[in-house]
Amino acid sequence: MTVDHPGDLVTYGWDERVSERYAAVAEPGRIPGRVVQVQRGLCTVATPSGVRQASAYTLASRRAGLGDDPACGDWIAAVDDSDEGLALVAIVPRWSAIVRRQSDDRGGGEQVLIANADRVAIVLGLDRPVSANRLERTLALVWESGAEPVVVLTKGDLVDDRSAIVVDTNEAAGEVDVIVTSVPMGMGLEEIRSLTHDGGTLAFLGPSGAGKSTLINALLGEEQQATGAVRSKDSRGRHTTVTRDLIPMPGGGVLIDTPGLRSLGLWEAEEGMAATFADIEELAVGCRFRDCHHAAEPDCAVRSAMAAGNLDARRLDSYHKLQSELHAAERRTARRRQS
């Protein structure tokens, strides 16, 4: 069962791919929609007839067996319940999901931050040093999600030698595109807009104060997202964006703005790690042992490349730290499943 006339949902990204996936949850009486925002158990949902408030925690939701919590960007099926209003009853199978590991004091499980993004802009401000380690961590998260990453360096008007910064960033980004932007100069905005020309969804991830909301306002041509100043002593910003918001672009495409993330715990990101550290994975083919950890094993091609100056020691250290984090998370998950 598909929806032939999705109405306003075309503005929010409805296309043939969504229609085919919606068929997995479609039933008579169900209403298709896309989650625009999730806040305190309530969802703002775009439907064929307009934007409405809905809940995933109703009796109708439980009766339908809704298991997962909805995330911003999810396509859903809902019903109009006479007692409870619009109730979410199913989540359409996702093609991508940005998932991070929650801290142990929150159960240590997974948290879906964003669903169904086609591309994810990793936003870093040039008013502070670019952290290669943080970039690699975020790249692993995005590659694992199923979305395509792009690195966006904002506030390009604050630095003189932008080309040198791009070269340094490329060492951590690998084959991922790096775009330098400046809202006051209008730099890089068309390159960002081109990422949504196919009607796809572009999400923005980055720390507070990196300029995500300022960039989104420039793309929209209006002050829709709240922005704030950063502290002069360390260029850190406050959380001016406090929810994840899905916003249609003029002329097509969809943007997702997110609050600044202080922590990005990896969750089952082996494929993301392989994509992020493709150079190390390629070198590892030459190691004597197939399960080489590139630490103290003999005839390690990775460590030989580092000794020869063909691999940055910082990058290998970052690889080891992220692998250790993933293995620790796997052990915690195994213990929880056994208890």
C-alpha cells in the first residue's frame, strides 16, 4: 500500500523511495508523516494536511506495538485517535540513523539523534583550532549511519590562510569533501545548497558555537534559527539550538539543525571506523597477522609506515583510542544482555 497524494509531505522530502518504504507500515486509516521535532515525549509531525502535534506514548501506540522512540527526520505512520489525538503507531524503516552511545548513568544504550539524513555536514568553526581527533570520531559516527559525510568549516573570514587549514583538515577527512564557508562573505553557501538540490536531507552536526544555526539561516534567507555569541576566551558557545529541528529548504531539500554535542560516544561503528581510517585499513593488508592490532606485533605494515613517515603517529593513536572505546562498549553491552 502506497500513498499516491502525500500533499504537503513533498516539501518535507516525500519521494518514491519514501513511498516504497512506507508500504511496509501502511494500513487503512493510517496517516503518513515526518517527525519535525521531538520534545518531552511529544512530536511535531508534518502530515499531508499540515503540521500537527502527536505522541508516541499513547494507548494506540502501545496497541500497535510501537517499539522504538521516534527521532527527528523519521518517517512515521499515525492514526487519529478520538481520545488521544494524533498517535504515532509505526516508524518507517530508516535508510540512515545517526546513533551515539549514551553515558552509563543513562543506561549506556544507544540514542538515535537523527534519522533518514542523506548527507551530514560536520560543522567546525575556524575561530578555534580544528580537532582532528574529534573530526575522525564524528566521521566514524556518520559513515556508520549510512549517510554521506561532508566537512564544513565555518567562519572562514576569521583566518588568513584558509588553504593551509583545508590541507590539514584533509589529512583527517580523507576523501571526504571539505567546504570552507563564511556567512558575511557569502563564501561556500552555494556549495552547501548544492547538497540538497536532489531533494535530499542534509543534517548539521557540530559543537556549540560552530555556526550551524547561522549557516542554516543564511541558507534559508531568513532568521529562523536562534543564534548566540561565543565566549571570547575559548570560542565556546551556548546551546542556542536546544532541539533537533527539520526545516524545508526554499526550492527543495530539507535541513536538520541540531544542538551542539559535547560528547559523541561511538556505538557499533566498525564499518564507520573502516571508512574513516581507510588508509590504515589499506596498510593493514600488508601485516603478517590478519588480526594485527598495530601495537607490538612483528612485521606490522601499519607501524612500518609510521616509522617511515608515511603515516602520522597522531592518526594511529586516534585509531587505537576509538577502537578501544568500541571494544569497551561491546563488553558493556554483552554484560547487560547477560544480566
